[in-house]
Amino acid sequence: MIVTVKVTNEAPRGRPRSSQCREAILSAASEILKEKGFRDLTIEEVAARAHVGKATIYRNWETRGILALDAFMVDYLLLQPPQRGATLEEDLFSALAGWVAVVDGTPTGRALVGLLAEAQFDLELGKQFRDRVVAPARAAQRDMIERAVARGEIPPDTDLEILMDLLFGPAYLRLLEGHQPLSSAFVRRIARAVALAAREGVAVRDL
Amino acid sequence: MIVTVKVTNEAPRGRPRSSQCREAILSAASEILKEKGFRDLTIEEVAARAHVGKATIYRNWETRGILALDAFMVDYLLLQPPQRGATLEEDLFSALAGWVAVVDGTPTGRALVGLLAEAQFDLELGKQFRDRVVAPARAAQRDMIERAVARGEIPPDTDLEILMDLLFGPAYLRLLEGHQPLSSAFVRRIARAVALAAREGVAVRDL
Amino acid sequence: MIVTVKVTNEAPRGRPRSSQCREAILSAASEILKEKGFRDLTIEEVAARAHVGKATIYRNWETRGILALDAFMVDYLLLQPPQRGATLEEDLFSALAGWVAVVDGTPTGRALVGLLAEAQFDLELGKQFRDRVVAPARAAQRDMIERAVARGEIPPDTDLEILMDLLFGPAYLRLLEGHQPLSSAFVRRIARAVALAAREGVAVRDL
Amino acid sequence: MIVTVKVTNEAPRGRPRSSQCREAILSAASEILKEKGFRDLTIEEVAARAHVGKATIYRNWETRGILALDAFMVDYLLLQPPQRGATLEEDLFSALAGWVAVVDGTPTGRALVGLLAEAQFDLELGKQFRDRVVAPARAAQRDMIERAVARGEIPPDTDLEILMDLLFGPAYLRLLEGHQPLSSAFVRRIARAVALAAREGVAVRDL
DNA sequence: CCCTAAACGAGACGGTACGTCTAGTCTTATG
DNA sequence: CATAAGACTAGACGTACCGTCTCGTTTAGGG
């Protein structure tokens, strides 16, 4: 497959790529992703539903995975609600509970898992997933930690990454393995444990 | 697809199924799983490498996923080392460090993720994954908790499930998303945080 | 493309190729050839009409051209009538008139031209066309010449090839270029001219 | 497809059609015709080689076939040499030998066959082929017959069409089917046979 | 010791989807 | 307004696998 990416800043020649097209393709892909999941999302069907030639899809997206990521982002980002509580534990709870609401038993959740699996092999997809999903989420969560530091709840050099991994990791695990439900009791306890660890300085950088 | 499962205890008629066959298939599947990952494991290639007809594979395994699970188990179980330390934190550390050694940057790790993704759609695979991978692991870990209870380190009605999710979840997350390395500093801090939470009774059942 | 042709006389292994299949494909191809001509005969449509996978077609025929040749043969050979007259001119007339009836304004005629054009590029098709269409026709015509020799109408070492080219060439030309009709007056005159040339020994070998 | 044909004689508005363009297109088409033959001449490649938009080609030529005919004409006409001998047979021989030299084993010959095949389906191409290739050739050949009539070699009401079909038909046949070579012995005998037929009045109109 | 019946290898079968290519049309900016 | 460039819809190309099937060939019991 060949995807030409413009590098120079010459004047663009020929017919410009249609944004209508891109939107039709994304919304078709999004539909299929919800109905059938990532595994059964085929370029052929996206093209048919969007009334678009297959070449137009290949012209705009390098791989099926990256197309699916774009389609996934629409729903995933829209549903992420920001929250601000009085204590770190409250913030942690609402962040995790919000995520659980979006992914537990939903098409979005299944799509997320499918993308993660695909990203193990499609390295470009992995990179984009980190840049476009993980990094923005972490940036948004940084504020939560900073406010807790400002309140004096936790040490100033607390490592955001470890704390967020401790918070979301257990939930990812239950989402993936399905061995236990993502109940609100679970969310509450995880938030409490993470808050405790943070307060006790387990996550400070120079440990 | 039709897989006949014998229920009655009649005498088996005809040529018995060959265990040589099963082994050849499993080892071919295992090879491919390591070389190319779950996504690129095709029945066609397994059959060719094992010098076996495709029907023989379909006769013995319901789906590609379950075949891959069987192939995966060989490596995954062999490499799981049991450990017994002096404190809960030591035990948690060695358990997590052992798991990380098996999956971080290894074919086994990539296979694990592929299987988890497939299990979102192949429900039977999900069930078998829980029964044959998750459940035995948890059973093995139960001893670790019980010894900590016996030593008086943690409350007696501590919930194993939450504790193990707290321990392994963050590592799964880093394995999946690759946003941060599975360093030994990471493992150490996670073990410390989980031990702390356990001691403080965050995971007791009636919370 | 890869088409395996058996050369050795080993026992055949695996499922034998289905003749039903071959027949269904040929009759679908024949239909399309008549309806739309060689240019618009696509493997895709043959497969669809014959309720057959595309791979089955590619497994049995090297190229679209050779498939079309096989389909063409059915009609072309069936319609070739043998004739025996009292004089060479009568024989020549009935041979040419028979051919004209089969190809003038018929799907078979258009198919013939399409195959000839394709054969300019598909050398294997050209070879098979000569072996399976031209050579048998010439063999059948040889009898006509031999009888004329036996009757003493023409010299004994008359060259069949030249005579037949003189007979059919003009008709091919009108078929191809369509500049003049393939009328029965035309057929009559051509037969007379060829008979005359033959009698006068224009086609003897050592000329 | 839509081809706008100007009927009125209004003053032309806007940028005039470039003749440079037409030439670039024709010479690109001619190149490809020689390299790959008619079957593999694609509008896409012509446009690319001529540094021309595809629309410009469609604006100037109705079909691929007619473009190819235009490209073909350049070579075909250039190479047709006129000849004048002392007898009809000499004239016939030199006419046929000249044609054979142009088409036997040459790209021009293969292009000729491709065009003839295409013309079976593209009726407009067939018409243009007759008007621009066949008709001028016959007009040129008329002189040969008239001179033979003037010399008293052949009857005055000899049918040019039949005679030329008898002359060129056999050569077309060998060109198409390739069953026998277009040797000079072949050309000589055909010329002799046609001259004989003409002398004997086989081609007179009221036969 | 043959008979029976299922398992075996091989690979053909009807399908689906792949990623590429070309057709013929449409839409920009440029001349 | 013609042009070069190239994006657009449409659909065929030849390939790779899917899961099923149909062969001829083993390979065990049970008669």
C-alpha cells in the first residue's frame, strides 16, 4: 500500500480531498465499529456504507487500525466528562467512574480493546493511540494531581504516571478479562487505595 | 462449524484421534504465535507446518482462538515461577516481577494481548481464558494473601480479587498501551502501594 | 498467477477437481460470450453466474483468454457441418458457406475476432487456438483436396494451406472490416476463383 | 460519456484547445501502442506520459479505440509505399509485399489486429476504420485495376472489392492466426492466383 | 484376520475481503 | 474557458484464508 504524505509546502495541485468524504467514511466506520466491533470492520463495508470508492479510504488512512482509531475517537472523546471534587479521592473516584461508564459493556469498550490488540502489531497505530488517546487523557488528569498537591494532600513530586496506572489499570484488567464486574464498590475501593498510596508518598519520584 | 462432543460412554468406534497430531498442531501453532503473533496465525499455515489436514484442526479445536489459547498455555504456564518471601510486599514484588519478565517485550506478551482482544468477541474463548488462565493464577495467589493474614500483616477478610487487580492492573495497562516502561522501579512502587492498601484494610470485604 | 499442471503420473491426492464445476463455468462463460462478447467477459461475472468461487476458475484456466477459447469451442465445433460435393468448387463453396453461416453477424463470429485479437498478446492462447481450432479444421479440409486430386481435377502436390488461406482469407477480411457483406454471391465467386487457381496449379508446392 | 460537438459557427471563447496537447497525446499513445499493444494502452498512462489531464483526452477523443486509431494511422500511412509495375501480377505482388512488410511481426501489425477486434464492439471505431483506413487503401488500389483494364489484361467490369479481398484476405488470415509464415513465396503465389482469377473474369460484376 | 468406521493428508470447493488498478467524471487553481 | 493535476465513485483484478467437502489411505477395535 502507498499513502502519499505531503511534506513540502508547495501549492496543492489538482482536486482537493473532500472533507465530506472523510466525514461520510468516519461515520460509516463508527457505525460498523459499534455494531460489529473492530474485528469485523472491513474496508469493503465502510466503502459501501459511505458510498465511497475503496481507493478513497486507502488514500486518506494508512491502515484499517488508524481509520478505526479516528472513528473511535469521536465517541471516546465526546463522552469524557471533566470533574472537580473537594478531595483527591473524590476526583479519582469520579475520573474512574466516568471512564467505567463509557467502556463497561459498551461498544466503545469493545472497540478500545480491539484497538489495543491491533496496536501490538501496527506500530504506527500504537504511536497514534498513545499520542491521541493516552497523552491527552494524562494531561487532563495532571490538573487533578496538581490541585491535590496545592491542597497539601499529597507530596509535591508525586508521579502522575504511576498514580494513573494504579487507578485505571485495575479497571482495564476487569474490562479485558471480565473475571469480576466493574462495580461501583470496586471503583470506590480502587480510588481509596490510590488516594492512600498517594498520601503516603508511595508515588514520589525519588523513591 | 460442528464440533461433536461425546456425552455418552459408548465404546469409541473407528480410528482413535491421534495425540501425535494434536502435539504437532500445538507446536506449529506455538511457533507461529511467537513468530507472527495471534493476528497472523492462520489455520492454513498451522496445517501446512504440522503436515496435517485442516479438518484435523477443526475436529480438535472449535476456533482459532481456542487453538491459540492452548498453544499459549504451554509457554505461559511453564514460565510462571512460584515464590515465597518474608513479607507481603516481597511476595507481591516477586509475583509481579515474575509476570513482567514473562510478558514484557516477549512474544508471549503479545500473544496474551491478542487473546484478550479476541476474547471480546469469542465468548467461549473468554470463558476458557478465565477458567484456565485467570482462575489458576488467582488460586496460586490466594496462598500469598493467606500467609500475610496468618502473619497478621493484613486484615483477615481482605478481598483477594481487588488486591490482585491493583497489583497486576497497572502492569497490564503499561503492557497494552506502552506509554511507560515496565521498569523494576515501577514494579517496586506498585508492590509497595498494594501492600500499603492491604495493611490499611482498603480491600476488606465489607467496606 | 500459478496454475499447476500435472506432469508425473503419481496417484492424485486430495479432493479431485469437479467436472460439474468445469461445465458450469464453461456454460456461464459461453453465455456471457454470446451476450456481451469477449471484451466484456469478466472472471467475476463468470464466477457469479456459475455459482463458483473465483479461485476455482483460476485453478482450472490459466487466463481469461483460454477460458473463453474453451467456451467458444463448444459452439464453434458443434456448428461445423461436413460436406461432400461432386466437384472441388462445390466442396469449396459449401465449406465457406458453412463457415459464413456460423460467424456472419453472430456472437460466435464476434467471439472469434476477440479471441484472435487476444491471441496476439497471450501467446499460449495463440498456440492453443492453432492447435485446437485451426489444425483440426485444416485436417478436415484435407479430405476435400485429396478427393479433388483423386478425381484428377487438380495437381497431386497442391498445397492445402495456400488454398485454404485463399478460400477463407477473403471472408475473414470482410468479417473483420465489415466493408462489404458476406453475401452468397461473394462466397460463390471466391469458391470459383480458388477452384480455378487450384486447377491451374498455382498452389503446387514446387512452384 | 459526453462529447460536445460544436455545430454553430460562433466565435470560439476562452482558451483555445491546444494542438501541442493533441500531438503530445498522440505521440504518447503511439509509443505505448508500439511497446505494449492496444490491449494495454490505458488512458491513464497516455495522460501520464503526455503530461496531460485525462479529461483533455476524453474531450478530444470519444473512445480509447479512436485515440488508438489516430495513433495507429501515423505509422500505418507513412509506411504505405505506392508502386507501379508492368503487369497486374507485378502490381498485386508489390502491393501485398508492401503491406506484409509493414505488419508482419511488427507493432503496427499487432495494433492493426487489436483495432479490428475493438471495432467489433465499438461501432463508431469500425466506421472510422473503414472510412480512414480501408476506403483510402481501396481508392489507391483502384488505379492498379484500371491500368490492368486499360492494358486489356482483365475485363473492364472487374469488381475491385472482391479482387482486393482475394489478395489481402489470405495475408490477414496468416497475420491473425499465425499458422503459416507470411513468406515471399506465399505472397508470390497469392498474387499469381489473383491475377489468374482476374484474367479469367471470375470477379466481373454480373457473374 | 478380516471388517468396520472414524481419523488422517491432501486439496478442491463456494465465499469474503484484501489492496491495486483503471474507467470515466468532477473539482480545484492556473494560464 | 481550456488546461494539468488529481480526487471522486465504481468495480474488476488476482491472492489469501475461511470453514466445509470429498477423495484415497491409515489405524484401531470387535466379530
